[in-house]
Amino acid sequence: MTLRERLQADTTAAMRSGDALRRDVLRMVLSAVYNIEKAKKITLSDDEVTGVLTHGVKTRRESVEAFRNGGREDLASKEEAEIAILADYLPEALTDAELRALVDEGVAATGAASARDLGKVMGWLSPRIRGRADGKVASGLVAQALARADLASHGAGH
């Protein structure tokens, strides 16, 4: 069963069980997938559907932050409930240690030596963490790793 088929089956199940929030969240995802497929005239792979889910989680996290800053805990809670539903369809999240190991591997694999190489490392890292780690967190870890690499190379030369 493809990820899209699972989303459709779970949408039907949510309708039958009367779970309005799950039904609406899954419909939004399926609608986004359909719109992308229609615009590009392609059928999205499971990996690409995962990208749509990841984007949905990311935008909702940003909304949670904005709602909390605006004192709207009720809306922030609703967004968090939607994130939890979407997370059911994403691959298992990476632990901090796993993410750090991948960042180090990416720095080594791309030969990155300074902060200017952040894009190169993120290009290597992004497909490996899609749906499994927050890109903003990963980018911060890459920046830290590159700063250490930069210090080490400049420190060794003096």
C-alpha cells in the first residue's frame, strides 16, 4: 500500500468514525498532493508525499509559535493536534545523536571546510533527513560543525 493509499483509507476510516479533525487534516494533505500532481502532471512518489507531509508539519509548527506569541493557546493546541496526526505518516524521527552523526558524515562526504559550504552539506543531508528531522535544527548543527571545522583548519595553520 502506498502512502497515498494509506492516507485515503485513513480518511475514509476517519469519516466513518466521526473523527472530524483527522478527516479534515488528511483531506488537506490529499488535496495538496492532488494539486501538485495536477500542476506538474505527474504522480507523486511516497518520498514526495512525505515531503508534502513534512511541509505541513513545518507550517503548523510556525503557526504554533505565532499563536503562542499572540496568546492564542486554543489555536496553538489545535495546530499541535494536527501535527500529531501528520506525524503518524512520517518516518520515525532521528534522535539527536543520529542527526549529529549524519551531519558529521555530510561534512566529511562533501569535503566542506567553512560556513560557505553550508548549502553543499544541506544538499547532501536534506534527502537523508526528509520527514525525520527539522531542517532548521539540522542547518544549525551543520553551521556548528562547519564552524568547528573552520576553527580547526585556521587553528592548525597558525
